[in-house]
Amino acid sequence: MIRVAHRMNDDAINKQRKVVTLRDVSAAAGLGMSTVSRVLRNHGSFSQATRARVMKAVEELGYVPNRIAGSLASSGSNLVGIVIPSLHNIVFPDLLSGAAVALTPLGLQTVISVTDYDVAQEQKVIESIMAWRPAAFLVAGLEHSERTRALLKNSGVRVAELLDTDGEGIDIVVGFSQREAGMACARHLVERGYRRIGYVGPHFSFDPRARKRFDGFSSILAEAGMAPIETELIDGISSTEVGRGALERLLARNPGLDAVYFSNDDFAVGGLFHCYAEGISVPSQLAIMGYNGLDIGRFAPQPLTTLRTPRAEIGEIGARLVMESRGPQVVNLPFELLEGETT
């Protein structure tokens, strides 16, 4: 079979790509552009008959208002910039869900950017969102480049930094102490008599909040005259697969461990799967402790001992406060240690 490719001429291409504009709607409705604009913004005076003419033209032409262009023409917008490090971990979708609870009823739209824990990428996406003149920013964490801090501080809009209260905030801070969360996990293991404790988590330069938890965890071990015997630091995203492999490597180097603290539940559930596959009895041979309180750990055959964090509440409170006309503040929320069957 011979296939013949037909090349469209420039006129056909331009016609195919033509974007319907406000001027087109105005011409089709037989009304001035200012009148059409008032109807579409539902602002100002116009009759129901006029509205019907405009909406008929909109429907026939398939016109979609350019909300971003409209916002740039004004002094602000209905956009809220949200900057998070990842979508692989359910923590951040939970954060977004909480923010939506507060923002959606206000008619606000979110512009979500993912940084992959890269401070340089965070700076780029914040600069990009700034060009859209957002009404506010929600940003995960307190660690930023100097330029990013300056951009946010001098933006003229409210900024809420979420999830971490261990450090200096720019404006509004909503979260909990990551260091104290790590301390709570260590106390739990020490109080249950575990002494040969390992750790699995991301490289500390990759995730500063995990580093703060590890520092808090280590401080409690030091008070008890101990230190983590073995650590397995991981590049890249969190997953059960990565957690399973990490525990396998950790135990290969030090099979005498009696407990392992994982920086999140994704890793911890992977470690639990490794124990099941290798016939390692949990917790009599090896205790497993996670962090975040995810459903996958709480509803495992052996419920995971973990620490539940108020992610959705942080998103909701941060979004609500950032739209209010109050001054800078820090909101500390409680976390909860969930004692499962793995310690």
C-alpha cells in the first residue's frame, strides 16, 4: 500500500490553529467588547437578553476566556502558587488536598510545581510563578536558596511555608518540629529495649526534613549511650521496592541489628516485605519503625509502628492563613505515635 502524505498550505494551518478571541465573540454577538467582557466577568450592569446573546456566541464559537491574561492586566490574580518537592510520596498529595479545602470555596486556582528536592529548580519555578502575579504562595519546607528567600520575602504577597517549624520562616509557618518527631521515634525504640538500631533514609543533602528527624533521633540515642549502628542512605525517590532493597543491604553489612528506623512508611513497608520474604520474624528478630502514618503501613497484615503526621491539616490551615490579612505567625500542630505490631 502506498501512502500519500498531503502537506497543508499555510492558510489551512493558520485556520486550524486560529484561537477564538473576545473580539470574535463581540462580533458574533453584535455587542461591544466592553459589554461582552462585563458579561463574562459577571461584573457591572447588563440585561438578561444581553447575557443570552453573549453566551450563545460563546457556545457557538467554543470561546474559552484567557484567565491568566486577564489576571496580568489587573493588579493581582486568583492564582495561588504551590511548590512541593515530589508527587511520588502521598504526603504531598495529602498536603494539596488539604489546601484545596480552603482555596476552592474562595474561587482560587492553584498552580502546582514540583522541584524534585532541588533548591535550584525551586528557585526557577518560583520565579516563573511570580510572573503570573499570584495571590499567595504555599511552599514545602524552610530551606531555600538566598535568591528564593528574597523573591518570596519581597514578592508583596503572603507566603506560607509548610511541614517544618525547625528554622526561620519568611512569613507564615505551619507544621511541626521535624527534630521532635525523630526524637519521639527514638524514645519509642529505646523504651522497648532496642539497642542495635539501624537507619534507612534519603541522603541528607536530598531531604533536609529527613536530616532534622535523624538528628533528633540520634540525640535521644546519644542520651541513652548509643548511636545508630548502621545507616543506608538512598538517592532518588521513596518506594517500597527501594526500601526492601535498602534493608537487604543494611542487614548484609550488619545482621545483628535488632531494630531499624525508616525515614518514611514507603521504605518501612518495603523493609517489612523483605522480612516476610526472608523469614525474619517481626518484631522478635527485627523491629521495624516507619514515619508518616500512611494507610499502606497502618493496614498491613502486621500494622506498622509509625508516627502519623497532620499533612492535610497543614495544607488546609496554611492555605486559609495565607489568604487572611494577619501578620507573620508560626502554627505548630501535633503528630501522633501509632504503636503497631512491628516493634
